[in-house]
Amino acid sequence: MRNLGEDTGYPVGGNRIMALSQEYQALHSRETRIRITLWVLIPALLLVVVRTLLWHQYFDESDKRDRKFIDGREAVTGMHCANDRSRWAAVVALVNYGTWEIDEVDRLRGSRGNWGTIDKVYHSNSEGEEHFYSSKPPLFSLLIAAQYWLVHQGLGLDLLKNPLWIIKSLVFLNHGLLFGAMIWAYLSIAMRFIERRGVVICLGLALGFCTFLSTFAVSLNNHLPAAACVLASLCVVIRIVMDKRDTPLNYFLVGFLSALTVTFELPALAFLGLIGLWMLTHRPGLTMACGVPGVIVVTVCFLGTNYWVHESIWPPYAHRSDGAVVELIDADDAATLISGRVPESMTMFSETMPGMGDFLVESHPLVGRWRIYDFQNSQRFALQRVGNLYEIRQWDNWYDYEVNGRPSYWLPGIASGVDQGESSRWLYLFHITFGHHGIFSLTPIWMFSLMGIAVAWRDPEIFWRRLAIITLVITVVLLAFYAFRPIQDRNYGGVASGFRWFFWMTPLMLMMLVPAWKIMKRSLLLMFLWFVGMAISFYSATHGFLNPWQHPWPFSDT
């Protein structure tokens, strides 16, 4: 990639190479690098600031999309939807009440805003008491809570009393500035491999204005931090592979950052595995001695935080089905149990549930399913009909509950709109690639990333060949992973302005734009298509200008 004659398409030799070398040196002067970075960075951050400040300030009461935020009292909190309310509920519960249980926060409504969320789970604690918890993995929430604790203790500010500007400030600190750091890092990489100033600026503008990372920089979410971890990992890999800086710290950082990506996006396990394999083939000794400990540190923090919150090392989304079978009964015994009496043939409940009043069998929206609650031991069980028999299973479905007559949003028949899931896998696959939530239809510049994969595949530099393979493999794995999920998970990421489960891949797709320019600059047609793609990508990214949690422009749920 660093062969100037090959990169530019100029013939090798003569005054062309001399002029090009001077241009390359001029581009890489400190003053020029700073100037280019500021040209892209300042407008991108200003746009994030404007969107952050304007959100919840201007609404059209005649627009149904704005009406729900006015009626729902979200306008006074700085939160955008149930997704970020779930994280903020955990943050304020931990700092204000000293607990991860969000029951008190979740029921708050009124002049100080709506704190209720559908993104919650319900399970018992160590004392056998059932409570609500955020369904989001708690490690990121703990990081935000630590910052809020400093604000709460140092300045005396309270999220429940004055949420708006505290939330806006913390979001800008954790997302706005992080987004700016990503622009700086990506421009540094681009200027290393590209000698044309205009091309570097185009790539910087693509990240700053034409991806959904800019869209989601104004709302607390896991996607932007995940993407930042991917880009940071690639920066360290460049140091190791291309700069030959095989230091223990660099290998530790690769393991740490790639593992941290997984804490934000579970499918990033593919990224962790492939980067780990790359480092293992490069320097197996340092990878095992320094890279693996970096992964272990993150793993311990992630699993340890889960256990602290839920008394399970696995995050909430791993608790979506019943536990092990504890007893198998026939239809007559099941009918007796459902009526409120313990069948004589049962040994499981003979002592713990001796009669009516010590347990309760609750009906369920699913036919052939019941919930059993043992009051004496504060335990819950599932009763499920399987053919002619009935299974009593340990309870492990934290998304299955009904509290004070209000059922879980995620129960069958409750979810509405896009949350119901796409019934056809092939239709779902089409819509997440080229349809109304399409990766390539909403952000057409990624089509050029596919071209970059083809170019990098044959690059003489091993870094680009390996990166092309990783990008292609992860893209295919992700599409297959989501297309073959159960129907309730084929929901396009809920109400969001893009297919948000792909956002963490943004740095990999951006990297592939670098080799793509080797082909693009030789064709006026490709250059024209690039700017058309940038325009469409920009429109998609700014369609959710004030609130990223709305449907993409091609999608209609009416």
C-alpha cells in the first residue's frame, strides 16, 4: 500500500514520482496533518453538540413522532427511548439507592420525566425477593455510574431532580468525545497510507458525517464504544505488524481492547477470535504471555460484574429459557397441581407445598405453559406441557413475568410493530442488507468497502490481506448469525435509524475504503458513484437528526 507508483496509478519514474513524493511529504508534515484533522473533526463534533443541545428543546405537537416524547415526559430527562432509559435506570439506582434493583426508578413518572423501560428483567436475589433489573450487561453501566457518582458527590447534583444536563454532559463525554477520538485515529491511519489530501478528507468526512456512529453519538448506547474498541485494536495491530513494535504492552492492549469489544457486542467474539489467531501466528509467545492476560482481565471484570448484579456470571440475555427439568408428571397430576393441590404421587413439592396457599400456579399467554411460585421457599418454577406429559423446570427465563397485572413486553402477543420479528428469514436477510434496514442500501459507501476487500486480498502487504479476510469473514458470520436467530430476535434492532447490530463493524468497513481508492481514483464513474453513495449515506445518518431511535427513512410501520 505504500508503493507510491502503485497507489496513484502514475508510471514509475521521472518528474511524476518526484512531484508525488513532494506531495506525500507535504501531506505528512505536522502542520498539514493537524489542519486536515481539524477540518474534519471540528465540524463533526459541532454537529454532535448541536444535536445534543437541540434534542428535547424543539418539538412539533402535530407530529406523532414528537407527540409521544411530549406525552411520555421524556423531553425533560435527556433520554431518548426505553433502551437508554434501561441503562440510566441502573446508573441512578446504584448511585442514589445503592442497589442494582431498578423497581423504584422504573415506576417514576411525572414532571421529572419518564424513567420506565421495557428493557428490563425480573428475577430473585440472594434473599429470594424478586426485583426488576436492567437487561443491559452491567459493566458499561458501572462505568457511567462511577462518573455520575463523582458528579453526585462532588457537585451535589441529582439525576432524579435535574436529569437533563447531567445526562447530556455524560453522553457527550462518553460518546461525543469518543467519536472525536475515533475521527482523529482514523485520519491518522488514512494519512499513513494515502498521499492525496482530498482522498484523506473524503474518508474523514465519511466517518464524521456518513455513518450511524455520528447518529448515535447523542444517546447512551453500546454500539459506539464497541466500534471505538475495534478501531483502537486495529491501531495497535498496525503498530505490531507494520511498525514491528512487538512489545508486551501492545500485545496486552490488543487482547484487552478486542475482548472489551465483546462486552459491548456479543457477536464481536468473532473479531476477538480472528484477531487472536492473527497475533498467535505472528508472535505466539507474546500472544500467550501478554495478549491472553489482557483478555482474562476483561473477562473477569465482565463476568464478575454480572455476578455482582444478578448472582450469575452470564448477562441477562443468556437467561431467556427454562432451566433443567426437576420432575416429570402426567396429565392428571398436572391438572391437580394447576387446581392448587399437590398430587400425592409427587415427591418434589410434598413437603415444601403441603397445601393450598403455599404455592400459586399462574396462567400464561402461551398455551400449555404455567408459572409456579413456591411462597415457602421463594422459588419459581415453570410447568410446560410436552406431548402427553408435563415438565416442571427450574425457572431461568428472566424476560417472562407479570407484575401487578402488567405482563412483560417480551411475552408472546405483547410486543408490537417491528418488535414482533420478521417471519421470513430470507426476507429478513434481504432487508438487513439491501432493504429498508439495509447495511448497503442505507450506507452505500460500504459497497466500496467490498471493493476494497477484493483489492486488499491481493495486496503485497500482509496486514491488508489479513484485514480483508477478517472483514469478509465477520460480515458473513454476522449476517448468518442474525438471519438464523429465532423470530423474536429478527426485529431489526427495534426502533432505530439503522441496523444497529452492525454498527460496531464500521471501523473495519472504513479501513477497507483505503485500498478501494486504488481502483476508484482511476474511474470517473466510480468517483461519481462514490459521491452519490456519500450523499445517500449522509441523508441516512442525519435522518434521525435529533433522535437516533426512530425508523430509517425507507421503512414505514403504518
